[in-house]
Amino acid sequence: MIAILSAHAVATLIAIPLVLRFGRRAFLALALVPAASAVWVAANLDRVPTESVRWAPEIHLALDLRMDALSALLALIALGVGALVLVYCTWYFQDDEPRLHLFAAELVAFAGVMFGLVVADNMILLYIFWEITSVLSFLLVGHYAARATARRAATQALLVTTLGGLAMLVGMIILGQAAGSYLISDVVASPPSGPLIHWALVLVIVGAGSKSAIAPLHFWLPGAMSAPTPVSAYLHSAAMVKAGVFLVAALTPGLSGSSTWQLPLIVLGLVSLLMAGWRALRETDLKLVLAFGTVSQLGFLLVLVGIGSRDTMLAGLTMLLAHSLFKSALFMSVGVIDKTTGTREIRDLSGLGHRRPALALVFTLAAASMAGLPPFLGFVGKEAAFATVLSEERLHGMPSLVVTAGLVAGSVLTFSYTARLVMGAFRSKRSFPDGISPAVAGSRPAGPLFLSAPAVLAVSGLVLGLWNAPVENLIARYVDVAFPPGSPWRGPEGYHLGLWHGIGIPLALTLVVYVLGTLLYVAQRTVERMQFDSPALGNADRIYDAVLRFFDTLSLRLTASIQRGSLPLTLGIILVTLVLFPFISLLAGTREGLRMELSANPVVLIVMIPMALAAVAAAVLRNRLAAVICMSVTGYGLAVIFAFHGAPDLALTQALVETLLMVAFVLVLRTMPAEVPLSHGYRRLRAWLGIGVGLLVVVTGAYAINARQHPAVSLDFPDIAYRIGNGANAVNVTLVDIRAWDTLGEITVLLVAATGVASLVFRNRRYGSGPRLADVDKTRSGRRGVEAARIVIEAPGATPGRWLVGATVRDPRARSLVLEVTTRLVFPTMMVLSLFFFFAGHNNPGGGFAGGLVAGLALVLRYLAGGRYELGEAIPIDAGRILGLGLLLAAGTATASMFFGAPALSSATFEATLPVFGEVKFVTALLFDAGVYLIVVGLVLDILRSLGARLDLDAEDLEELRAIYVDATESPSTAALRSVPGVDADGARSDLAAHRAARREAAENQGAPSGGRS
């Protein structure tokens, strides 16, 4: 079974190049995969093969596959019909069909996923396959993506089946938790009990009903008829719509003892049977008639498999097989009609039976099985349904009569719309001259190969009706095991399939179906007048649209009320949610033995005093910079606490991060007013919210300490780090080896954060290398002689013996000689220190993260001292390339070990004796740490160029604006400018615009980011 799934996965991958190379002929080669798989299933019908691959057993995830007789029956249908549909596609499509290669891959993938669904024994695994079928159905139904109807139908099918699947997942989780196992076989063998089980059963029924298009969730199936005919012939006849019936049939032997399971299935099945059958009588599109007929017959199947007895299950599964055969054949035949005549409208078809007798024969054979005529398999199944329901002890008395009457009425409707299909498509109509419509007169003949696939299915319905012993033998293997002898729902004598059971009530009911169905067809005009112009219970499509509009409106109003661009409101909602839900959870849980203890180290208590004072000051200060400094005091105090608790790595990292964050805050704050506007509103609410968040952190910490029941795993980390990771620094070895997956995720988040920061500042280009001294002349050339906006620029080389080259082009008022000299002396030391932390981190405090932070702070210092040109001279490399190189190095190291047969992210150690260095030990985790180092450096560089250089450029533009126009106004109007003596407002604006455009162009030519704020 794993091999079958793998074969379909490989076929899905090679389908695209095959179809691109060989066109539609590649479908013949692809059909071999499901065909060979069906042969394997047929060869293993006498046993119940099982396979299991452990995936994540701690959370009940495993590839548990089990193919009993029910799974084998559905697998034969899915694989056999799937192979024939692929063959049918060879003649249905043309080589110039758009996206044909993707269609082929999706169809082959669906066959494999459907096989996985029916053989999955683990409910979680079944749900995964279940939802994959929904996604593939969305892609297949929306194949003609240029059509609005196809997009709508695909979206509708996806939403309905996916939401139903989510409801089913909740029910499965409840069942699995109550049963102590997520295996379907275990749940059926030992059905769980309890008050929640009733809700679980309802949720599973919702999921099954949504997938099998059971009312009231049936409306997506008729809409899906906008898909190509092969999709309708496969997904909507034999495969996907049978998934819900299959799930009910698999669970019924264990769950049918509950009325919560049995009663809804019977009621919903009867409603679908009658409602959709009646609706099919008014449709004139052949595919829509078949679509509503499919909904009707799926309701018929749901009633039989939902009753929960051995005989009704036998009848239901027989009808399931018959329905798959004749409905797939009918859909494919309608596709042939559509391709040869160009229409599917009954009113436009006349005389087709005389022109295309072979097509008419295939269509009529399949339709006869759908109508329940002998000697087809459809007749055998309906006879079994009438007989078993009448004698079913679980429906003793009035329920038996009501259900039987519903099945008979539905069969009458089926017979009537079947006759309407055959006669409407093939008979000659008096409304056309000579009985031939223009569409039929201009039709082209269908080749025998085009008719081969529907002919095989139609003839199979006839053969299995005459020789139904193999069908009974296969289905009996399931029903006799599910309802063993002595079972309360087996019955005194098991029912046997056959064409003749003598004269009795079932035969009489069958004759009633034929007579009433014929009369209903003859009186079809009267029936049309009886049909409602709009459904009496409402139009399901309109209800669906109304529900979508309601939630769209609700989401818009909700978003408008809570996402109003107010940062305090957004943060308030987040923090209120953070406080309420954990507190409610903690209060609802146990509180026994809750304890808290202060630190035994008096130094820590002393450090906590200024931290608390700084926290209070940060909350009450109006000066933004002072508040940031107070916040940093709390961060540095935390680093001191880490150090006194024996965590030097954490202390080092905390101090470096706190410093970098303070610099980032300052870079942003320089564009904002110095003080926070005085606001008296909601101050008490904000204060209580802050107190609540603080209490939450303290209480959660206390609960976390108290919740530990076993020794901390971190106690073993030092030994593991030295024994496995070959390093004495347990923290760094944990980051790059033991828990390297976490680190890989964290550095990915850092890269995303860098992208987010840049996207807030840049709007045209993502990255760019910083401006360099060579760009100064180009920038000056764009000024076009606007003397009023001149900025004093000191030419390169004007200051011999300069300390920082980039500082020579800064405004002298912004320069600090002391800072430049200090930076020139300290920068190399900091870079050497960062490399020391990087190389020494495996055995001593440090590592790639700490080393990258030190290097980043060195760049920060160089930027503060020399400006953006100095930053460009220091690292003339695009920040994005540094980030990408770091991620590539980390991810490459993570996957390289797999090529040597080792788990991902595992490290190796190499030792050697060098002449000068002596014994040297190299651990491959160092390469992963190098990726971390580069990502941190790239992140800092990107922040400096986003929040630093970019905002510097904007500030200079603002200064130019002030210098050109007015002294006291930052954004004057044109009228105000005209009032200034000697200023040509329009000309000045034009000059400034040209200057800024030239300046941006020069920056872009040098790779610097363009665009920005005006």
C-alpha cells in the first residue's frame, strides 16, 4: 500500500513533463499506474493487509494502513474508474488544451490520495487525505480558471467540504480521546461512550454529509458541473462523493447502536433522495440532471448504510458499486455528446440515436442500470434494498414502512428522470424538421476508442448483474465480519444477492416503481408546471451567498471597530486577550501547592530595586528618549540577574540585544516629537491593564514552577552537549546541535523581521548597498544649481589624515572628532571580539548569535560616527545578500548531513594535529553557527540602512525644503510661498522636484534603495 501511494506520487511528478512532451497521449501511460494498483488490490482480496510507519507516535500520528473488504471495494472503484477516466482523457482533450499538464498531475494525484483515504486506519491520517481531496477537487473543478462560473464552483466546493472536514476532525478527536485510540478498527471494535460522544457523532455526520453532497450541504455538487467531464465522471460519480458514504459504512458497525448516529443518517438520506430527485425532473442540461440524480442516489446509499444491519449494509454497498459504474459511464457518455454536438441541452438534441447508435447503446445500458431494470446490477441492488429494509428488525413497524415508502418514491423519481435523460438525448423530436436538430446534424462521429471507457463501465454493470457472486463474496467479507453471527443486527438469515427471489413484496414494489416512473415521465409537462419557480425551502446557492455576505460584513465591521489604525487600541486588545484567557484557564485548573520564593542571592534583590523604579518611570515619563532609557535599565538589570544565576551566555546575549534595541528605538524616535502628547483618557484602564500583564507573568511563572513533576531535561544537557555535541558550552551546543531545529526557525523569523522592517520604509526596492564616497559627485550634479538648498559638502581628500572617510562628506555641525577617533580605535577591537565569541562559543560563553550582535554593534558605532557614507564604506555589500548567504549556509548545513545518512542538523567532529596550533578539533556545527552570525549581521545592517540611512535622506530632503521656502514652516502652501519676497514658488517647487529625482536616480544607479517618504 505504501508502494501504491509512492507510485502515484511519482506519477504525479512525471505527469507534467510527460504531457508537455507527448501531449494527451501521455494519459495512456499515466493510466497504467492506477490500473496496476487495481490489479494488486484484486489479487489481495482474500486477506487484510496492514502496514504501519511510525511518524509521531507521541501525538498519535502514524501511517496506519489497513485494507479490509470495504476498503478493497472502494479502492477498486477509485483505481479502476480512475484508470478508465485517464484513458478517456486521451480523446476528450486536445493537445492545445490549456493547463493540460497540470490537470493530468492533479487527476493522478487524486487517484492516489483517494486510495490513501480508503485504506487509512488512523483517523488523523484519514482526515489528511480527506482534506487533500478537497484541495485537489478545488484545482480540478477550477480547471477553466478564466471562467467565473468555474472559479465560483471551485471555491464553493472547497469551502463546503473543508469546513465539513474541520467539523469531522473535531468529532474524530473526541472519539479518539474517548476510545483511547485513533484507529478506526479500534473505535469500531470498542465503541466509546459518554455525553460528548453524541456531539462527536453529529460532527462526523456533518463531515460525511458535506463530502457526499447530502442535503442541506448538497448545492456544491451541481455547481461543480462547470468542471471538465472527466472530473465529473470521476470525482462526482465514483470517488470523492463516495468518501462520506464510505466513512459512514466504516463506522456504522460500531456506532449504529446510538440513535444520534442512525436517525440523522436516515432522515438526511431520505430528504436528499426525494428533494434532489424531484429537482432533476426540471433540469434540461444533461450534466445537471445527472448531478441532481447523484445527490438523490447518494441519499439512497446513506439510508442503507446508516441503518446499521448486515443485510442493509450488503444492499447499500451493492448499490454503491452499481452507482459508481453506471454514473461514471453516463457522465462520460454526456461528455461524448458534448464534444460531438457542442451542446448538452435536451431541447437542442434530436435524432441523435439514429445518427450515433453506438453512443445511444452505451448510454442506454448505463441508464438501464440506474433505472433498476433487470438484469443489471442496479436492479440487484434495489431489489436487495427493498427486501432488507422491509424485513429490518431495527425498523420494526411504522419506521420500516416509512423508510421503504421513501426509497420507493425516490426510485420512482430516478426511473422518471432516467427515461427523460435517454429520450431527451436520443429520440427524434417533432419540433425539428425531419426530427434532426442542427446540433445533431452538424455533429461528428465519436471514435470507438472515445467510447471505450464508458462502454467498459456500462457492460460491467450488465455482467455483474448477471454474475453477481463475486460482488456478494467481496461485500460479504466485510458485512459478515462487521456483523458476526450472534450480532443483534445480523438477522436470522443473511440476505443473498440474486436476480430472482421469487414473487413477493420487493418485486411488487419494483413493478410499482416502473409503472409510476413511466407515468411521471409521460406527464412531464404537468410535472414542470408543478415545479416551484423557486424552491419552497429556499435556494441553497442563495443561502450560501447570503452566509458569505453576512460573514464578509461581519468581518468588515469587526475589523473597522478594532483595527482603526490606533496603536494603543490594537495593543490593548492584544494585551486584554493575553490577560483574560490564561487567567481563566489557570483559575479553572488546579491550584494545589502553589508556591513562590524570592531569590536567595541578596545582590539580585538589590538589582531588582532599580529595575522596578525604572519600569515605573518608563510608564509615567512623557519624554520618549527617557522612557526608552528606563526600559533599557530593566533589560540590563535582567542581564545582571542572569549572570548571578550562573548563565553568562544569557547575560551576554541579553546585554547585547538590549543595546541594539535601544539604538533601534533611538533611530526611530528622532523622527517623532520629543514628548508623548498628554492624554487623560483611559489612563486608569491602561494602568490596570499593565498591572494585569505583570501579574500574569508572575502567576504563570509560579504555576510553571509548581507544574514540574519530573526532573528538568536541562540537567542532562551539559553531559549531552559534551558527549554528543563535542562542546563544553551547553547553551551554544543546544542552539546549534541539540535543538538546532528551533534555531533554524528563529533565524528564519529574523530574516522575516528584516523584510518587515524594510517594507515599512522602502516602497520600491527591497535592499540596496549603502551609498559610498563615489556617489557624492553624482548627488551634487543633480542639484541643478539650486543655491538656496546647498548643503556644505567637504570634498573627499580635503582633510588629510581623516579618521573616518565617510565623515568627511557630512555636515560639519553633525561631526564629533572624539567619536570618530574612538570609533577608529574601537571598531577593529569589537570585530576581533565578535570573531572570538564566534569561534570560542562551542566551549565558552559566546557563539554565532553573540558574535553577530557584537559585530552589529560595531557597525552601529561606525554609522553613528560617520553617517550613511561611512556605513557604505564599511560594508559595501547588499544587506539582502548577507541575509540570504547566512540562511543558505545554515539550511545547507542542516541538510548536508542527510546525504551522509545522518539525521538532519546532526554534526560531525574532525580532529587533527597542526604544526603551530597543535591539537585542533573542528565541529561541523560551526558552519551552522556561521549562518547565524551572518544573519544577525545582515539584520543589523538592514535596520541601519532602513531606519538610519533612509531616514537620514528624508531628513535632508526636509532641510532642503525648509531652506528653499520658509524659515518656520515645514510644509507651506503655494500661496504662502508666493507671499515671500523674491521666491518663485512654482519654479522653486519644480527645481526641488528635479533635484530629488536626480538624487534618487543617482542612488539607484549605485544600488541604494530608492523611493521613500516625502
